[in-house]
Amino acid sequence: MKKHTLRIAALSLTLPLLLAGCGTIETAPPSASGSPHPQAWTYSGPTGPKNWGDISTTCSTGTAQSPIELTRSMLNAADTGAPEVHYQATAFEVENNGHTIEAIPENETKNYVVLDGEKYYLQQFHLHTTSEHTIDGTRADLELHLVNKTTSGKVAVLAVLFNSGQANKTLANLFKEMPDQVTGEEEADPVSGTINPATLLPTGSKVIRYEGSLTTPPCSEGVRWNVYETTGQISAEQLSAFEKLYPRNARPLQKLNDRTATEIPTP
């Protein structure tokens, strides 16, 4: 399969170092195994989140880390600034990167969102269970991250929370065709048909925006999070299929550190 040169890797595994505040990318040197980090990390045990600081000090010393609990008391109202979404039906490839399932568009300039007049191109989307963010103390069954990047390296994520309910038609083939073994980028398989990422976004939902970080090593800050308040649905069978591969791949909630968030209505 072709190599995706524009794309940054998942928030859940191989993201390069996003330098907070300047929007540039610095790639960590690969280890002998080919991993971009010299140390392995997991979601539990001695290589779990409590010790991610051994891989990147930002994971333990950062002051704007993600995920966080989003509450009504921290929200400021805004009339403008919602993500302007330009997603469309696209062919995707699917990878199992050892930490999550990731879907990568074959055309890396076809899908984008506009924030404050700047284009962020969709690099990939991936899954976490349970949800990483909570809203007013409520945690959802699953969280989907659509990772977007500008040509200068700025990162914005659209996050959608899902609960068990009706089957999700948009993700049906992805759930059926998820690799049950870890695959490399060059081993990605095409997903049958096309996926329109726009249909994954809850219609009419308000969006909560805040400044945060990657939710996995290197935990780099400067990420523009856009969390949709309305939850989507996936079936119990779809959720179970993912949980068989990754029963829990969510980072614990991080300190708020006096941050606020903006609640934005969508068109």
C-alpha cells in the first residue's frame, strides 16, 4: 500500500512531537524496532499512563494535557467559530497499530475542516474505549477522533462520543474488517466501499472547544480540541468487536489547571 506522507499518525500511537505554541513538527528518532519512540507504552502496568513521563516528560509535566472532564461551569458561550466541515465520501485504508484501529483516507487533501479561516486536512480517524473525555461526569462507551492537520503542522481534533444503541452504518465495514493483528503502515488494507466522515458528526450538536494535548506519548500540547456534545450510536455488536481487540485504550482524565472551554453552536 502507498505511504501517506502528509498524514500524522494517530493520537493513540505514532504522532511526532508537536511543539506547543508554534505549530511545527519535530519527528522523534526511530528505535531499532521501527517505533518512533525508544520505549514501548501501554494503557496499564509499568508502561501505563502513570509512567508515560519516562517516554516524554510532557506527559507528566505538561499543564494543558488531554483528556479532561468538560463541565457546564467551565464553558464560555460563542456565536461563531464552529468547525466548517468539508468531508465527503472517500476511500479509506485500515490499520491496527497496536494501540487502536485507525482509518486513513487514500486522498489526503480531499477532506478538511476550516477553523478561523485556516484549512486542517483530515489525516486519519481512530477509536478509544471507553471515551477519553467526559461531559458533566458522564463517560460514553467509545470515542472517535478525527485528526486534522494544517500544512504548517497545526493539529485540530474533532471528537465524537458514542454509546451502544443502533448499528452505525457509516462504520459498518470498518468494524467488520478491522485487522485482528498489528499491521504496519505499508500493510494497511482498503475498507470496502467508501466512508463519509461528515456522517459521523452529530447533526445540530454544539461543540466544546478547548486547548489541550495529544492523549498519548509524546503528549505534546497545542492541540485544538472540538468535542461534540451530542453522542452518536454504535451497536453492541460493533462495540464488542472493537473491545475484543482493545478492551480499554483510554488515557485517564488530566488536570484542568484553570483552563476554560468555549461552547459553540453548529450551523
